[in-house]
Amino acid sequence: MTLMSMWGIITKIIDIGIVWLMFYYLLKNLRNNVKLVLIFKGVAIIVVIKIFSNLLNLYTIGLLLEYVISWGPLALIIIFQPEIRAVLESIGRSQLLGRHKVLTVDEREKVVYEIMNAIEYLKRNRIGALIVVERNISLQEYIAPAQKIYADITAPLLEAIFMPPNPLHDGGVIIQGDRLTCAGAVFKTSMNPNINKKLGTRHRAALGIAEETDAIALIVSEETGRISVAVDSNLHYNLTLEEFKILLLDELKPKMEVFYDADEYDEEDKEGDQDE
């Protein structure tokens, strides 16, 4: 094998890899964005109609669709410019090297313990709250204009921030790793038409950030005291404290640790079988 043939193979692998990454990000953002799903459905319908028009020799429809296909991409760019920009921003915010800090088991349990204590107090006293936990996608866009705190996470601090006399209680707080980064953060509300009309601004903002990023948004309703979690474009509404804790621990757990735990469990099972 010559050097030129090896270089040709390498360039083809790079080419395929780039195309794969493009499709990966496209499908990932398509799944998390309602408007992009509608665009995709519209394009798919046009393509299907075009195929049928060619098969059935429908001249007029075929001619109209030729114009649509020719000028459609430009029209989509102009009409859906905000959505396209949001996708590009989402790609730009992705951290290639992972989150700011991967928490140890003890750190993760301490963070969950403090959040749980605060959530329980807020729920009991029906104090509205929105707590957003950053994961792999950076939330710097929302941190920059908010009130910086950079403090250790404690239940009393979270309770004090959301207490109604506090000027920051209407916004959300952002957690990075085991640190509370800022308060008074304002998030874009979800435009999903399937959201329950009874849900307020906090729930819509939580679902909005969960649709746009991989963050975990924790909500306490001011009117009912119910607690909910928005993650991966889904809203888990009216959870019990135990359900809330299990979901939070599971979402904060690094994925590679899941495989490690599974392997460790298998080894323990094998040792147990041998002992028997």
C-alpha cells in the first residue's frame, strides 16, 4: 500500500466522519425543537408529492413543486432564521471536553441533599423556584447577564434567594458542578403548543431551557407547591419528593459510571455464584 493510497483512505474516513457529525447534530436538534420537526415534516410531504407527481405525470403540480424545491431552501432560511440560529448556537455552546466538573459520588450526593432540603422547604411553604443544573452544554449565555454568586450550594442559600422579598426570587438560579453560579437568570420560554395552558412562566421557562440544552430544570410551583423536573425536552410534572430525588440522582450520574456500576455488579454476582 502506497502513501498516496493511505492518505486517500484517511481523507475518506475524515469525510464520512464529518458527514456523520452533521447528521448527528441535525437529528439531535431536530428531536429537541418542535419547529424544526414541523419543517422536516413539511419538506418530507413536498418530496413525497413530487415523487407521486412524477409517477403519475401530473405536469402542473410537478412544475409548481419544481419552483418550490428551487426556491424553498432560500425561503426556509429567511422564514426560519431564528430557529437555524438557535441550532447553530446550541452547537457552539457544546463543550467538547465535557462539563466543567465531573462530580464524585460524595459531591453529587451532597448537592442532591442540599437541593432536596431546599425543595422540601419551598414546597411546604409554596414558594416558587426555578433551579437549573448545567451539564455538557454551556449556559454562559444566561449566566452573563444574571447576578453572579459563585458560592457553595446550601439549602439555606437557595431558600433565601427564592424568598419573595428577595429581588432575585422571580428569576432562576444556575448550578455548575457543586457551585451555585448565579441567580436572577432569565430563560426563553418554550413555544411547544402541547404544553398545558394552566402551567405558568416558570414551567415554560424550564421546558424551554430543557429543549434548547441538556440542562436539568427543577421547578416548584408557587400556587400549588408541586415539584416538577424538565429534562431532555420532557416535563415530569407533580413528582413526589422520592421520585424527584431518584430522577435527579439518575440524571446527574455520569453515563460512564453506569457501565462501571453494571460491570461491578456483574462481578459481585459472579463471586456470589462461586461462593454458593
